[in-house]
Amino acid sequence: MTARPFMISAVDLFCGVGGLSYGLRDAGVHIAAGIDVDPACAYPFRTNIGAPFHQQDVRHVEADDLAAMWPADAHVRVLAGCAPCQPFSSYRRGIDTSKEPAWPLVNEMLRLIEATLPEVVTMENVTRIVSASVFKSFVVGLQDLGYHVDAESCYCPAHGVPQHRRRLVLLASRLGVITVPKGTLGPSEYPTVRQAIHALPPIGHGETHPHDRLHKSRSLTKINLKRIRRSTPGGTWEDWPEELRAACHRKASGSTFRNVYARMKWDEPSPTITTMAYNFGTGRFGHPEQDRALTLREAANLQSFPPDYELVAPDEPVQFAPLGRLIGNAVPPRLAEAIGQTIVEHVKATVVEPTDPANALKIRRRKQPARARKRGV
């Protein structure tokens, strides 16, 4: 009897438009399914990933239903997910978010892990989550289930993402010790804004390119058009004449906000792409030389999505707020690919691929503690 091909298969919780799944797939991980409560994620996930999409609230996902999503012939199962990060974001500035509905979703992921015991788990989130009690309990819960856990802050340019973004990546394995990838690129090799968006055709503010509906720029008001014309790459609103400055800039509380109403630089990574990256006034989201804010396509490119990634169905309108939210909340695919490569290498190092007809997993025996301690959390 011929042995079936070895398969590492992942289910992606909180899958969004598929950034995490796309990167995992490029690394050689089979994507079994994506789960997200947002119906807007269905088209991009199915179209770009080619896997089933389940529109469900993770709180209502039953363990048996999740278990059935992995193929019966999968040798190693991965549960991947990026729980909504808003409660832990630095933009909340000390607000008590512990009562928000998104807060306990990390616990829901742990519930499903405990019930299905996938061989590998990965989570991506904002770095501030490490100080949250819910994350600390999540790590302890994984360790109690026999997982070796590592959690580290990852600097995205080191993984090929052209933006100054840091994300917390957790990897956990029941197969053996696993470590979060460090990134292979040094500062001189970081991808830049120029590399990500320079090849896109120029358009004006308020315009949409006829051959790419996502290459669409938000209209600027008259005063914002004057402001961006007086802005230089890497400069601030302090470079403007007094009559162009907003009222908030004249207040002591607003004087430190120098990365709003600003242009990004060509030859370095962009600022973190947020859900409002199409808006000139919400960050350093001005195009380096064209008098407009980023287009939705440019924001997606800076998130390291491929230039032909489909984010909206052909018969649906392109709207800034919904698509900006989907793009800004996505896991950068290049970071996800690095995570996937680590998982594949880890499995190769700990699992002997089955050659007998029964195809039973054989785990290489190693002298390791029952519980691996996490690093850097």
C-alpha cells in the first residue's frame, strides 16, 4: 500500500481576509478552513485561499465541528488565529477595556484547543497583549495541556514586510520545543515604501484607477490639499504656515502628535498600516510625492499582500471604511509565511514521516521537559 502524502493542515480562527492563511499556505501548510464572524471576509478568503469559509462567532463554534474541519488524513493539525486586538491596542491609551466583548475571545481559542488538542498552535496579536491577564492565563493553559510555548515580539521588516510594525507571535507545540522566528533581514535589507508601491500608476486625490478598483484615493478637502502640498516626506505639520495648522495642533495636548497629516518616506518601511491608512489626517499616510493619501491597494501592498489580491467581489462597491478595516486588521502575509516556515521546519525535526500502510505518526523522542517555559513574555 502506498503511503499518502504527508500533510500539515491548519484551521484559521478569526481569519479575516486571509492574510495569515495566505502566508501559511505559501510556506507549505494546507489550509483546511477559515472562521470569522464578518461576512465581508467570505469573498476574499474563498477567492484567494481556495478553502471553505465559515461565518461563525468563535464563541459558538463547537469542538466537534472544528475537529471535522481538519481533513481525516492530516498528519499534523495546526490551529491558527489572531483574536481581535482592539482591547489591547496602544491606541486605547489606558482605557479599561476588560469588559469589551472581544476580551474573552482568547479564552474561546483556549477552549477549542483543550477540546481538540491540535499538535501546533499559533496566535498573532499586538505586543501589549503580553501584559493582559487573559493572555497570561492562555499561556499557562497551554502549558498545562502539555504544549511547549514561545511568545516573542516580531519586527515585521525583518520578515519582509515593508512597514514599521511590531506584532506578538505565539507558537505552541505538543511535539517538542518550538521557537518564534527572529527574522532574516537586517536594516539595510528592509523592504521599503518605494519597493511596495512605486510601480503603481499615479492617480489624483478622489480618483480610482480604471484597471484596479482598489487603487482608489479618498478625496481631500481644500485645506487638506493645501496641507499635503506643503508637506515633505518625513516632515510634520510644524513645517506648515500657521494658517494651515489645525486647532488641535495649537493645543499643548496636540503638539506631540507629529505623525498625523504627514507624508511617508520612499526609502524606508512605512508606518504601521492601520484601519484608517486611507485618511491623510489619521497618521503618516500621505503619499511620498503625489498629493493624496494612500490608496486601498497601496495599503494592502504595504501589508505585504500580493498586488493582485482580491478583497471585494466584482459586483460589490469599493468603500473606504470597510475595506480599510479589513486591510489594517489583517496579519501581514510575509510575517505569516515566516511563521509557517517555522512550523514546517519544526514538524520535520520532530516527526518521522510515516511509511507504513497505517500511516501512524512517529514522534522522535527527545529529552525535553514536560512543560517548556515561554521566553520574552
